[in-house]
Amino acid sequence: MRSSTIEPDVISYNAAISACSGFGTWQLALSLFLNSLQCCIAPDVVTFGALGAGFERGRQWRQGCQLLHVMPRSKVEPNDVCFTSVISACGRCLQSDASLQLLRCMLSASVRPNALTYEAASRGFGVAIRSRSSCTGVLEVLEDLRIREARQRLKRVFRPVAMSARCRPASGGVGIVVGFSGTSSSVGRSVGRWRMLPACST
């Protein structure tokens, strides 16, 4: 592209990274990603999602976890696709503890796991569930999700009440405000440059 005076952009890099990931050549996908950074091309969530898919296919769960840590540094928050790809890589390598931790990170970041997320994580749970601690961890995550979903339902119920209360002052002349405040956190804010980790054995 450079020889034809056409400068590559994030879209062209995303397409190339996605193609490499689709064929399972995660090393080449990572090389393209690092090259795009050297060219000062800001990655987007599609870039990270495509690279995460390559790590999933290559069963490179450590590289995938590092990917999630690097994303906030690029001002890109991980979405459910990115999390699910890395959780799937952990599940393929029977890394149940890592899968559990990532599920907790999803909930902390207000990213809702979907059916594919739990299916990916279950690959690691299948063996590790024999451990009482792993079983307890799975139940804790599911209970946390149930509580959060209940809170979301309450927000939807009380939001009209809160809006109405702000417009209607009480008898003392003070408006009644009913509402909830949510918190969100990003994953790994203090990670520096990408570290070339040793490849996981498949």
C-alpha cells in the first residue's frame, strides 16, 4: 500500500488482523497490531476484538489477558466480544481461575456476559468444578450477576418515579429525588508497553 502512495488506516489494519486471526496465525496478527502502533494508528474496539479472536484460536490465554489490560491505555474499553474471546482462550486451556477472574472483571466494568461467554468459561469449569473452591467461585459470580440484574430492573422501575419527583416539589417546597448511582471500572490501568510473552503450548 505504501508503494502505491496509499497509507494504511485502522480499517485496513483491522481487515488484515481479522484475516490472520481467522486462519489461526495469531503471531502475524500480533505483529500487524504492533506495526499499526508504530505507525501511530490508534486501534479501536474492532482491532482488539480481531486480535482477541486470534488469541482464542491459538489458545494464547496469557496474551489475551494482556490484551484486556492494554485496552484502557488506548482509551478503548473492552466489550463483551473481547472478554468472551479471552475467556474462551482460558477455557480451552482449562484455566478456570482466570475465567472466573475475567467474569468478575466483566461485572465490575458493567459489561454483561452473554450465553457465549458462559459457554466459553464452562470449558474450563468442566474439569475444575471438581474443586470445591472453583465451584464456590462459579456460584458467587452467578449470584453477583443475579443481584446486578435485579438492580437494573429496579432502576427501570424507579427511573420514571425519580424524573416525576424532580418536577414535583414536596409540601415543604423541596423536590424528592429517587435514583441510583452506578459504578464502572476499567481493566488494568497501569500496564506499560506490550510485553512479548512466551507462547502457550497447545
